Amino acid sequence: MRLKGNNSILIGLRVSIASVLMLICLCPFAYGQKEKKDLPPRAISVSPEYTGVVVPQGEDVNIDLIVSNDGREDEDIDLTVTLIPKGWKAWVKTYNFGVTGVHLNSDTKKSLILRAQPDKDVAPGDYTFEIKGQTRDRKLTSTSQVIIKVEEKKDGKRPEGVNIITSYPVLTGPTDAKFEFSVEVENKSDKDGIFNLVAQGPENWDINFKPAYEDKFISSLRLKAGQSQTMAVEVRPNPWARPGQYPILVKISSPKAEGQVALTVMLTGTFKLEAGTANGLLSLSAIRGEQANISFYVKNNGSAPLAEVKFISFQPENWKVKFNPDTIEMLAPQELKQVEVSITPAGQALVGDYSVGLRVESGTPPKADKTIEMRVSVTASAAWGWIGIGLIVFVMAGLVFLFSRLGRR
Amino acid sequence: MQGLYAVFKKELQDHLSSYRFVILFALIAMVSFITSYMAAVHMRGNLEGLASTKFPFLMLFSTPGAMFSMVQFVAFFGPLIGLILGFDAINRERTQGTLIKVLSQPIYRDAVINGKFLAGVMTITVMLVAIVLVISGFGLAFVGVVPGVEEIWRLFIFLIISIFYISFWLGLSILFSILFKSIATSSLASVALWIFLSFFISLGAEVVANTVAPIDRKNEVQPEVVLENARIKEMVSLSSPMVLYSDAAATIIDPMRKTTRSIILMGPMEELLSARFQNPLSLGQSIVIVFPHIIALIAITLICFAISYLVFMLQEVRT
Amino acid sequence: METETIIETTNLTKRYGRQTAVNGLTLKVKEGEIFGFLGPNGAGKTTTLLMLLGLSRPSKGSATVCGLNPLRMAKEVKRHVGYLPENVGFYEDMDAVQSLEYVADLNGFKKVEAREKIDELLEIVGLKEEARKKTAAFSRGMKQRLGVAEVLIKDPKVLFLDEPTLGLDPEGAIQIIDLIQSLNKEKNITVLLSSHNLHQVQKMSHRVGIMIGGNLIAEGSIDSLAEEKFGVGEKEYSLEEIYMKYFQ
């Protein structure tokens, strides 16, 4: 299992993002209600939510830090991490930025985060951090300690924020195909979260996210803590895209975590053959036993070149169907070639309409094919008719001769 | 020309008023009428099922009713009309002494034979046209099928072929009436030849075919042998004007008929691919198929007449 | 009266295979004449008549009728020549008028024209009463008279009569003979008749020719024949005697 992305995890109670937000929102109300209370003139406190945490080796640590002004005056409080064990980096931050000072009105609290980042070589053991809050006039100081106990890492059990994986990161297909990557998203954190879905792909490609087995497009995904869900990434390449490899980066992110997975589409190009006659007529008449010619075009309507274009015909027994040329070595995309076909019905064929199928296919086994059906009207030769008419004329001439020779008696 | 016209007029009057002709005409008209009636009844019952047929009108002529179709009937008994019109044309006049009297009038000698032949052809034409019109009218009234342009053309060609066919027998009987002095001889000879050409040839064809290409029924039959047998049979049969006529007429009347052969060898592909489009033949193609038949019919008719003409013109008046 | 030659034959010969029917006949008949061919059956009389009509082709020699060659101009010759064949026949289902109408038709007469002519002719031959009788019911004499009527329709210049009195009773024969003579006199019709009846020929012919076995053995007026050829006078010998004399 390959994991990518930010390894930071919230430590402590499994509190959902929503709960955190609620906590923040409630603060002003609490202040309003306590206004009449008896408060000391000045009092501040800086206290971590947890004073001792246990983390696996190499894991970043975030600990909520509650800074409160319990006095009647508003205070500006400077925050410093006064004690940082060797090999660690630590600072105070909110979600967005680092914090060195905070302004607190009377009887308010602010929730901040103490972030501790160990170096890779930080050994298991207890590490003590000290955070000091001091009013601007240095009269009041509040110090608190956090002990982080680093445990030896146990494989696989490392809890992470969000995990996005796919079993088939590379799909191959023709340009006009629809590629569907099946992606599994797992919320590994202990908080529920809403995850945004973003994909980066080549220009003019159509990339959409779909829940598994559902036909709608989504752009975000809500996952409960520890839940995993399969979804599909549907990719429709630009129809004019050249064959080749195209990377697609799918990113999933929530405010607290993000993950990404690289997908690859291998375009083989489309294999599409088009065949027909110039005027659209698919019928011809042929005298039995005599060759009739018609020409049709073959067009590569796909985006990949077609090699070995062959012609196959379906015709009645004893008929001859010949193609000229009988194969086309290579047909580039959008290329048009004219093919002469000569159809010779059997000499004994009955007159009437026959169906003759002309099939064009490329490659073995065929990658693309197209069959056109020709209606061949077999007619009998009128040559004998002229002989017959000649015979009649001859007989008539004989009669006329008789008339002229004997008629005047 | 006035001699030709006088003979023609007189002969036509004779034909149309003679009892034997009127009786035969009535008989043929009646039978063909009944035949078409049967065809019409048959059609009316089946026309719904025959939705694919494109030429319902022609079926009046080509559908076998009780026993024959109209076409078959003309093929069998049309010759009798021709024979009856001509078997005593010349020798009766010779015996009763009117021939020499007529010939001594200021006319050319061929006016007599031409007039007689033309009068016969005219009688045949009138008869056939009448029958076809009656049946057509009947079809219009009873079945309610209206002929299309192509159907009318086909009927017209059918009429022409029929006229030539019957005229052939007319020419033949006139020839016999020239060759034989006795009416009895000429009539017997005509009828004998009719029976031979119409009925015995088909028997003979079978005998010839079975001799040349025998079908061994005990062993496995090769399709080629059957085909060869059928081919020989058809070749020999074609020497019968009746076969020539019925092949030609049936093909003209029935646009779905694509060959005159009775057996054809067809590969599975051929069968499949030709069944794809079940189109009737165009009139032109129907004609081309039986063109040799039509030409042969016209040729034997003309040749028969030419021989009659020649013999008559060169014959001594007295003998 | 100036007379012209209306029939002329030169060396006229007809052979049927080896048999010679007429052998080198050379003859002249003048306009207005009644010429009688005499001879037994098979002597070539009818053959000669047919050759003169153009109905039979001579094997050799030539003939002229009314100045026309019957071989070339048969139709024109037949327009001027009426021929009454031996044992003339009729269409049995026609009556006399129809029969005549047919002949008129063959001669190219118009219908009205023909009707008048037919009435006139029926009068002449004495068949007015029987005009609407079927010819099948006609007696021999009536048939012969009807035959003459048919011949006369075309207003002939020349009449060929083949055995006109054959098989008639004496009365009928006399009627026919009278008819012929009156036609000859009134209409100046040249008559060429053949017969083996000597008396009748003798009675009406101006000249006779005697044919035997295809050869014309004698020709001339009966007087001259009797005197020149056989040395007998007419007063003592009839034509029959001359005839008999020849066979001896």
C-alpha cells in the first residue's frame, strides 16, 4: 500500500470537524452570559487539551491549545514554545497560519494548535514541550507542559488522514472509449470529513467522478471516520488526442487531510473504418456471367493508423468478386482510398436481385471493420436478343423476298 | 390490295359466322372464364395473405383455378382454334371449284393466302382480346383489383405471344390444307401433329433424358445427374410450340418467375443472398428471359406461313 | 370490219415433268371471234387457257392477251378476261347475289355500282327469280348461268369458257349457247371456248382449233378444215366427221 500526502493526524479525542467548529462558535455566547460574574482583575492561562500524548514514531503531532483570558481586562498574549526537545520542531498555529500572539477579550478562550514535528531520527521516548503565554506587559505568565511519548512504529497501524488508492492505475484503450478507473477512498482519520475531489488531466479531457454503480457526477465526498468507499473516475479523452500516455492526477482533500493518486490513460487511438460509395448508391446491375464494376471508398475515421486493410466478400457460390487493390498496407487517420470492385455473377445465375456483402477489415484479429451490403441486380444478357431480332428480320426479309418474287402473279 | 381486302373480309365473315368457330369460341371463353372465376375466388380468399404480391391483377391469368390457369388453358386448347380456322382453307375451295374462279379475278394470287391468313389472325386476335377483356372486367368487378401500367403491358405482351402461338397453328393447318387435297387428310394431319407436338414430345423428352442421363434411383442421386436429366428434358421439350408458349407466357404473366427451368442447382449462399430481396422482375428482364422463346414462336409462325405461301404460289392451280 | 389480233401465242409449251401438256402452240385469235378449242379430255385445252390467264407458267414460248403478257401482267390480263372454269364452283352457304357480290368485290367494284350490275346480270342470265337462293340448291344449268354472270361482272373483252355446256341438258346447253352468241354479237366479246362437244362448237364457232395430245393439229374455219385437211365438204360432213377422220 502506497500512501501519499500529508501525514499529519489530529491526536486526542476523536472529534469531528463539525464539533470543533461548534466549539468555536459557542465562545461568544459563553462570554455574554458570564459578564456579570465576579472575575479577577487579570488572569490568563495557556493549557493544552492533553498534557501527555502517545504517538507512533515519525508522526506529526497536533495538540489543541486553549488560551483563555479569565480576567476583566482584554489581554494581548504572546505565545512561545519555550522548550523544544532536540530533533523536534514545534510551533503554535491555527489551521491556517502560525501564531505568536493572540488577542483575547475578557473572559474568552481561543483554541489553537500546538504542532510538533519530529525529525526522522527521533527515537522513541518521552519528550517534553513547554509553552509559555505572557501578556504584553509581562506581568502575567502561564506555562504549561506537554509530554509526547514516541512509541516505536508498528507497521500498517499508522493512522492517516485520507487514503486514496486504485487497483488499476493504468488503463489502455482507443480514443473514443470511456475509461473508468475504480478508486477506493478511505477516511483513516478518526473524524468524519467532507473531501473535495479534483482531477488534473490533459486539456479538453472530460474527467468526472461518479459514485460506484451510480450514474451521476460528484465533486465532493463525505466519509465517516474510518469509512471507505469505492468510486469511479470517468475519463473521456479529447477525440482528437493522439495516441500516447496521458497522466491524470486525482486529488482528494479535506481541510485536514489530502491524498492523491496518479492515474494513467494509454490511448491507442480509435480504429474506425468507413466505407461507402461516392454517390451513396449501394446497388448495381450486372449481366450474368459478365463483370460489373463499382468503386467504393474506404476511410479511416479513427485516430490511429490502420494496417493491413483487407477486403472480404460474401457472395453466392460461383460468383467472382475481386478487389483492386486487394489490400491496403496502411491507412492513415482520415485518409480516403478508392477501391475498385468487380463482381461477376455466375453464368447460370437466375436473374433478380442478390445481396452481396463487401467487408473491409483491418488487422488480424480485426480491429475495425465495416460491411456494406450491395444489391446486385442480375440481368440476362440482351446479346441473344439481337441475334433473335436478327433472326426475325432475316425471316421477314425472306418473306418480303417471297412477296416480291411471287406476289405479282 | 382490293383483292386482299375482299378475301380478308369474306374469310372473316365466314369465320365469325361459322358454327364450328362459334361453338369452339364459346367453349374456350367459358372455360377461361370459369378458370379465372376460380382464380378470383381463390385470390379473394387469399389476398390478405398475399400482401406481398405486387401484381394481383395478373394472378387472374396465372393462378390455377380448378385445374388450369388461363395461360395453361390457352396453351392446351388455343391450337385447336388455329387448326379449325385453317385446316380446310385452301383445299375446300379447291374441291368445290371456287379457288380457280377467285384466282381468275383481277387479283394477285397471294391475295388469297394472305387474306385467309390475316383473317385467321384477326379472328384469333378478336377472340383473345375479348377473353382477356372479359376476364379483366370480371377481375375489376369481382375482386376489385385494378391493373397497373406494367400489368397492362404484361397482358399486352401475353396477348401478342398468344396470338403468334395460335397463328402458328393456323399457319400449319393452312400449309396442310395446301399440301393435302383431301380435307379429311389435312384435318387429321393437323390434329395428329398437334397431339404429337403438344403431348408426345414431353413423353419423348423424358425418354431421351432418361436414356442420355439416367437417374439411378437405387444409389445415391447426384445433383448434377438430375440437373443434366432435367436440362435434356427441357431442351427436347422446347421443340414443342406448346412448351415454348407456356414458358414464355407464364414468365411474362408472372413477374416472380425468374427462370423457365424446372430444376436449378443453388448453393446455400446463393439461396440466402437471393432471398434477401424478394423483388419481382422488371418487365424488361422477364422479356429477356423468355426472349428466345418469343423469338422462336414468332419465327416458327412466320416460317410456317412463308412455307405455306411458297408452296401455294408455286403450286399449279389445277392440281 | 377491221379486226385485230387479241390473243396470240408463239410456240407456247407446258410440261409437267416429262409429260407435255401443250406442245408448241402457235395461235392467233381475232377480236370479236368465237374460237373453239376441240379435243378429247387431257388434250391441253384447259392448260392453254390457264397459261393465257397467267394462272400457269408456260415452260416455253410466250403469249399475248389484249396486248399484254399474262406472265408479267397477270392481274391486268385478268381484268379484261373473264374465265369460266369447267365445273365452276360456288360457296355453298352464299346465295346468288352474295356470290356475285364477292366477285364484284374481288374486282374492286363499289357496293352501289355492284348492286346495279348484279341486278342487270341476273336479268341477262335469267336468274332473277333465284337471286336469293343458296347456290348449293342450284341445278347444273343454273350454276353455269350464274358462272357466266360472275364472269360478266368485270365487263370482259375476252371470255374463256371451259366446257361451258358440259353436263347440261340440251335445253340448258342451248340457253348457254344462245347467251354466248348474243354476248358476242351485242358486246363484241371475243370468246375462246373449249369443248369436246362438236355439235355445239360447230354451231357457234367462227373458227376452231383441234388439239390432241397437246398439239394443235388443225386450225381454221370449219369449211376450210373440212376441205383442206380432210377433203370433205361441209355439206356432207359435220365437224364430228372431220374429228373422227383425224383419229383414223
